[in-house]
Amino acid sequence: MNGLKSEMNVTPFEVTGVDDYNKLVTDFGCTPMTSAVLDRFEKLTGHNVPLGYRNFVISHRDFDKFLDSIENHEPVYLYTGRGPSSDRMHLGHLVPFRFCQFLQSALSVPVVIQLTDDEKFIFKEDLTLDRIGEMVIENIKDIIACGFDPTMTFIFTNTGFIGNMYPMVLKIEKLVNLRQILNTFGFSVDGTSIGKIAFPAMQAAPAFAETFATTLFKSSNINEIRKIRCLIPCAIDQDPYFRVCRDIASRLKHHKPAVIHTKFLPSLEGTQTKMSSSKPESCIFLGDSNKQIRKKINKAFSGGQELLDDHRKYGGDPNKDVAYSLLTFFSDTNTCAHASASFKNGTMSCGEMKSLAADTVTRSVSEFCNQRAALTDRTIERFTHNRK
Ligand code: TYM
């Protein structure tokens, strides 16, 4: 499915006009996330789901079946990834990566993290493999700084791990036809390189445990390995890849991978599109200084009135306010509730909302940067070495 019938357009390659997540979830055919399902997760694991994640997790596919596996003490793993297209990741990437880290710490399970250097080479006209290689190194550090457990996390690039993945990639390529890929990703025959057509099998492979049969998951019985259930935390733009996986899972003798979707941290330019490294002006990067972050948030799109007098009189719309959106991920329940109410009734000005968001985000990014600065080559090696 390429985008949606309305002006809302959500694909792995473009996100515009996102003004109704309920509609998006329905149009994609996903299951809306409910408090009851998250409460079940809490009961099973004894870990509360923090507010930021509750605000951002919007839907899933088979997360309830994944929880059944947890309840029955069956083996599971988590899979997520990043397409390295900028030297540093941005705030939006923290949403699925921190959520994935939270799931790992609550469940004590392996995580595999794919860096799609091949994808960025194929899809970005002006990027060379050497340049992407430099980005990979910096992105790996950003990912590790999210707090993953080195004993249970494997980070790999597609060009590096292809030898291990290729048998699974081939099995997928044999089952998926051209029409499926054209329809799912909205590609046209003309002007689409064969690299673009083939790439989805690369992102699909890690969703099947068999990909790691000779590395992470050791068992002489392949049928045991095939039963290991996968859960993929990602923002909802990545869902098309996993629809393809789910369509062919039974023919590969695997469970359908489960997916848990987050919404987007918005662009600084407005709440209807996502923060995206391909538009640097939309982003706060994880390497930005406190001063740069404050400056960017000050310039961000506001949901308040242009004139202060009007704002005091009519109030603003927090849902259209980028600074408020940042708070909903990085701040706590009371701060968000207070900010939302007082922005709506005009007692909190646009400047005050921005200043609150800037304080919160700079604090969080500073903590993140301290963790990143403490990483050694030895730590990075622990995450990236190929387990045999
Ligand atoms: P990439 O690098 O575009 O994004 C990495 C992850 O971050 C999510 N994301 C966002 N989440 C919230 N707010 C935003 N503004 C925002 N921008 C991006 C993405 O949905 C993704 O979860 N092809 C993938 C890499 C990949 C992958 C995967 C992602 C390979 N295997 C498995 C998820 C799961 C990509 O280019 O992601």
C-alpha cells in the first residue's frame, strides 16, 4: 500500500499530512494499542510502562500473541534498526530505540539491531559506501548510548553480516513477487533500480530467527529456532516491510513477526510530518549543543496565537505545538497535564512552553551525551562482534 487515500501520506520514504493517527492505524490495518494490553505487559513483567512510551505507542500487530509467548516462557527476541543517513541520529530516533531498550530491560531478552548501510547507498543518490561507513560508526555509538545490554544485543550492518543473512534473504526473495513489492512500497517499474526492489528482503530477514541460527540462537534443531518469536518496535512508517514478512511467515515455517508501532516525534517545522535526517532543518540532532537545541526549539512551529494578547485571550492548541509534543515524550505526567491545560487557556505563553521543552530536552540530551562519551572501543566491540 502506498500511502493513504487522504492527503496523509506515510511510507518508509516520506511522511506528510499526519493529522489523524486513528485513521492511519485503521488504514494500515493495524490493531490500536489499548491501556488493557499495556497493563497486561506490566502485570506480566512487573515493569511500569513510562508515560512517554504510553503516549507514543499507538498500535501493534500480534503484540498480544507475543505476550502469550512471554506468559508461557517461550523464547522471544526483539528486532529494530536504523538507516544510517546522517552522522548523528536525531531526537525522533530515541522514540523506538529507547522503547526497545525499555522492553529489553523489562523482558531480559536478546535484541538484534540492523544498520541498513545498503539501503542508504541504494536510495540516496549522493551517498558513497565510504561516507555511509563513517555514519555507521557514529550511529552505533548513539544506539549503544540508549542503554542496551551488551551481553544480549547484537548490532550489525547489512554489508558486514550479509554472509550470514544471505540464505534467509534468498528464501524471502523466492517467495515475494515483483507486484507485491511494487504495490507495498509504491514503486513504479520505470526508474526503480533493482537494488530498491531487492532491498525489502534485507530488512525482512532479521524478523525470522533462522537468520541467526548459526550465530545468536544455537540449537541443533532448526524447528526449535523457527519457533522463537520476534517483536519489532519501530515507528509506523516501517510497517510495510513487516507486512511483507507476515505474508510469507507461514511458508517459511515461522510465526508471523509481531510489530509494535510508535508515532512520530514531529518536525520542528510542524506536527504533521516527522523529524527526519533527510531534512536537517526539521531536526534536533543528538550531537547538538544546549545552545543550538534552545535556538532550534525557540524557532519551532507553535500552536499558540501570534500576538501575546490574543494568546492570553484565546489560548493555544497544544496538539499543534512542536514544543509540547517534545514534552509528551521527554517529560512526566504532571508536567504534561499542567502545560497542556495552561497553554489551552492562555496562561502559559508560547515562549514559556518553548522554554520548558528546551529545559527538558537539553537535560535529556546532556545525559545521553555523557553516556555516549563514556563508550570505549571495547564496549563497541562487545555489541558488534559476530557471535559464534
Ligand atoms: P530510520 O533510520 O529512518 O529510522 C530508525 C527508526 O526510527 C524511527 N523514526 C522515528 N520515530 C519517531 N519519530 C521520528 N521522527 C522518527 N524518524 C524515524 C523509524 O521508524 C525507525 O524505527 N529502514 C529503516 C532501518 C531499519 C529498521 C529495521 C527500522 C532496518 N531494520 C527494523 C525498524 C525496525 C530506516 O531507515 O529507519
